[in-house]
Amino acid sequence: MKNFDSIIKDIRKVTGTSNSLISLPLHEPYLKKTDAISIVSKCIDSSWVSTRGEWVEKFEKKICQITKAKYAVAVSNGTDGLRMALHVCGVKPDEEVILPSLTFVATANCIAHLGAIPHFVDIETRTFGLCPKKLDNYLKKNILMKNGIAINKNTNRVIRAIMPVHLFGIPADIFEITKIARKWNLKIVEDAAESLGSYANKTHCGLIGDVGVISFNGNKIVTCGGGGILITNSKDLATKSKHLSTTAKVNDQYELKHDQIAWNDRLPSINAALGYSQLDFFETIIEKKRKLANRYHQYFHNKYPFSFIKEKDKDNSNYWLNTIQINPKKVSELYEFRNNLLSQCKLANIYLRPIWQPLHTLEIFNNCPRSEMKNTLNYSKLLISFPSSPHFIDD
């Protein structure tokens, strides 16, 4: 397909933006200016704009209401949240954490920040999350249990945890992954950075394993400008996370004491206020996102040499990024098609995004242990995300 005018026109129809001069970014937050200014102004008027003040706790409580988590701990960003979650789950230097390679670099960075080792396992082709079957077979071949601890036969290192990723807000096969993890006594830290409002069989992503982390970066469904939050049903993990995110300060009337080497990761109150301002109409945001996904599917299904990624039966996705999978059987020159699609849309002020380069192929991680990565390598060439802002759907 040399002419991409039809695709460009259909993207404009889906997003309701016939004017070609209007830029279509990948994802913009859905802010109501009056609400945001009012709540942020209250935070400013209180003088508590940093990590203390009422808005952080209000934000945490509201996230608990939305997700049905028992506990939530707001932190400065999603990467710090993942690092904290791994730490409170017991991950130590020179231990291994299993994760997919087809994910944002922060998923592996937070492991490396603890001095631990990313260990990559291949994905399945429906959700593009970790493949339970491949994971199970791989662990059976490569793990030896010693005193209830999983040991990598090849490196002689402890494997401490698994970090599944709910990519694009599509729930991974998290219940099967969790069953496998429990069999090998591995902790589950869910990278739910993109998944606020996504449910795996009626349970919010991030709450099936031990702890999950959601991001509030500027391009997420709800934004604090930056920020993240740990959600969990474990009081112990929540208590440890909050303590370590506030420099492990000990309550003492007369002395300023700290009982551990910790971090200063708490979300500032002014950022929490901005995030809070969007939560009263969060259901509206999700409704718009799902309507937009349905509209994309209606316009593009079986019309072009690609298909849209959809949630599995019984799951509910927030469809953070509407993402296509190119059908290589219908395209003669795959890279030429992909790159021309990206460049032609950019010339038309429409910004698409290819998926990340697989992490195990990056120089910084190419010496890390891994399974065979057939699906990861194949599908990393085929996935492109389309403009997905909720405001494309009229109020």
C-alpha cells in the first residue's frame, strides 16, 4: 500500500478531527480546567504543596475506591514505585527478576537500580504479556528449588520475583502467571503503569499479585504531571512502602530519627491535587476510551493489512493506547510499510508510535539471562499505537 491517504482519512473520522492542521498527539490527559485550577489552588492556599498535606492522602483514598485496593502509597513516579515494590517484596542485589522484554525500559531499569538482574521470558500473542505456557516450561527446565528458594541452574542466582506487564492497558494472563509464580515461591509485582481502570476478570490490574504499580505520567489516563502509586491488599507491604518512601523517618517528639537507609519518593501534595481533580469523572474517561477503541475497530476491522488489539473475554481494558498489529502476510515489505505509515501520518500531523525495541536487544541488557524470544522479536516489528486521547469522544 503506497498511498496512505485512506488510513489518514479514517483516523481523522475516528477522532472527529477533519481539519488536517489539527495535530493528533498519541495521548493527552482529559483535564477539566475549572476543576483542576480550583483543587490545585486549594492546595496552594494551604501552603502544603510538598509531600505533606491533605491531598496525598485524599488521592490515595480515591485510588483505593476506584481499584478496590485496601492500601495505596503514592510516590514520585512509576519507576520509583516499581523499584519500591520489588524492594519490599524482598528483591536483593544479584538476584533475578523475570519480566517480558517487550516493555518500556523502566520495567528493567527499576530491577537494575536495586543491583538485581533482569531475566527476560517470551510473550504470548494475544495480550503481548508474559506467556504462561512458555514461562512454566522455561522455569521447569531452569529452576532448582533449595529450601523453598528458586535457584537459576545456569547462573546459580536466586530468582526472587516475576514482573508481568499489562501492555497498553490490556490485562496480561495474570491469573495463570500468578499460579505459576506461587508454584515456585516467587513474588509477583505487576507493572500496571498503563492500566488504571483495567480489570482482569473483574479484579483491577495490580491486585492479583502481591503489589501493583500505576503511573500518572503526563501521557497517562489520569496524570499528576508525574507520579505513581503502589496498590496492594497487604498491610505489611503498604506499611513498608510508605515508611521507606518517606526517608524511613521515625516518629519522635524530640529527635529527628531514621531507622533505615531509604528514599525520598513521596508524591508532592500539589501533584496529588492535580491527579485528584480528575478522579470524580474517571468513569467518564474510561467510557470515552472504550468508545474510541470501539470506533477504531469499526472503521478499521478487515479494511487494511492490520488488526486492532482487543481485550480477552471476561477482561475489561482501559484501552490506554489503541494499538494495531500489522499482518505480515498482507504486506510485501514490512519495514517499508511500517515506516511509511509512521512518516506519512506525521506529515499529516498524526502522531503514531511503534513499540519499543525489545529490551534484551539493547546493549545495556543484552548480557542478561533470557528464554528464546521468538514472539518478542516477531511482534516488535508489527505493533503501532494510534492517537488515543479521550477528548476525541464528545461529551
